[in-house]
Amino acid sequence: MRRVTVPLVDRSYDVIVGNGSIAELPDLVPTSARRVAVVTQAGIPVQFREIGAYLPDHDVHVVEIGDGEAAKSLATIENLMRSFAQIGLTRNDVVVGVGGGMVTDVAGFAAASWHRGIPVVHVSTTLLGMVDAAIGGKTGVNLPEGKNLVGAFWQPSGVVCDLDALATLPPREMRCGLGEMAKYHFLTGDDLLAMALDERIARCIEIKAEVVASDEREGGRRALLNYGHTLAHALEITTGHDLAHGEAVAIGLVYAAELGCELGRIDRARVDEHTAVVAGEYDLTTRPPSGLDAAELIGLMHRDKKALDRLTFVLDGPNGVEVVPGVDEAPVRRSLERFLR
């Protein structure tokens, strides 16, 4: 069992990684809690959905939400709020999000909103959730105009990453986690694939925890964790989420390298390295589906939540990966049109 601490200024919390780590859940639930609202989905393995077995002294209520990005919406948040009211959830109680990144994003935002904030604990059941989504306190939902445009920073009281949950994970969901893992490769240069799975997941959490501790509310450095995400979010929206998040991030990483080369920040050899890592080491697709429109994608990228001054990207360069605001549209268009051919 591995335990990684996310150190924050006012408080810290633990992320527990390992087979059977769901048994550690009682240690993460605040002692004040009497009622537990479990936010989850129908397809989650039963041993993780039915957490009453681990919390026998609590009044546990399971609230299911829908599947897919379409359910990551304000309508879902309203339904959860009404369920919390019916349960009688108070500020002393707790929300437990059980599922992948979509579930923990929604559960975290609901917890941040109910009574202006009650504790939340995450039980992550996907690789993507374990290495990224469940860690760091960024919560939110989508609008038709963009991904994750409505949300809150709300840190969990703790996170469980039980590797037993990965045994039944579909191959596509595992690939989604690998897309985020490839991002960490470029942020650090670590050869994550040389590590055992539990060590690899723990290392990704350590990297994210260090960045979050230095910039909890994404005032600057934390935006580095969005490497590859500017185009990725646009691809998810324009394809109607036929591209899953991790798949889109993998493509976005390679495009970010192409744009970095277009801007003279990196050379062609570094672009080729991105392609080799994403395609060769992580066995992920590096090109978007055919038939996409560059103008539409650029319009969506203008709505990205990082875009404070014209287009904003996270790009590789001589000093490593950096946040680059105020990028002119012309080089973005040129490199994107080539990338879409």
C-alpha cells in the first residue's frame, strides 16, 4: 500500500494507492459525518458502490448519475442537490464520489455547492481518475459552449485508488489513463512505464501533488497540468465526445509539440520525440479523426478556461513546458491545418 500526501497551505490530505485500499476508507471520512451520500454510476463494480460495508456506523445513501459527458451537466448537479435535501445531508456529513473522472468532478462540485461546501472523499475506479481527475480539487461540469466551464476548487478529504478496480476496466478506459500519464512524461522526463503499476500511479500523484501545492487555484504554474488539453477539449466537443478525454489528450500533446515547433520553441526532433512516446511507448493515436474543421476547433480553443489573453497554450520550449498566453491565431491555424491533413 502506498500513501501520497497532497500538502496544502491550510491542510493536507492523503491518497492511498494499492490493491484493497478501499478498506482504508473509514480513516478518510471526517469523524463528524453521520450521513454519507455516495455519488456513483450503475456500471461501477459492486464492491466499490456499496460502501456501507466499510462504514457500518453511518447512514449511507447511494445516488446514481448518468453515464458519459452528456451527464456532466448543471442538470445533474440540480438532481444531486435535491437528493441531498431529501437525504437530509448537513455540513457535518460527507459526499463520497465513486467512479471515474466524470463522477469525481461532478461529486466534488456538488459537495462544494451544497450548504456552500461539505467534505468529499473520492474512490477512484479508473486509471485516468487515479493519476489525474480525482486529485487536486478541480471540480466542474460542462456547458454546450465548452468543457469544464462551470465549477469550483474543492479539495477532497482523502482519495482511495484501489487497483482492484482496474481489473474490470475496459481497454479503452485504460488507454484514457495512459493519455494523461504520457503528459506527466513530458512534464518530468520520468520513464513511468519502467515502473510497476502501483509505483507508476503513485509517481503521477506525487507530480500532481507537488504542482497543486505550489498553485492550488491555478493562478500560474498549475496550468502546466493542462499540457495537451487546449486542443483536446476542443476535439472532445467537436466530435460529440466520440473521442474520450485521454485519447484527445494524447492527440493534443502531439499538436502542442507541432505548435511549439511552428513558434520556434522546439525543433523537429523534439516533435518526433513526442510522437514516438505517445504512439510508440504508450500505443496511443496521435492524429485526430478526418473531416474536422480548423476554424471550428480554433473557435472552441478561444473558449478554453485558460484563455485570458487571446489563445493560451501550454507549450514545450528551451526551459521545458511553460504556459504561453497571447498566442497569435495565424501560427495556430497554419500548424492545425497541417495537423488535420
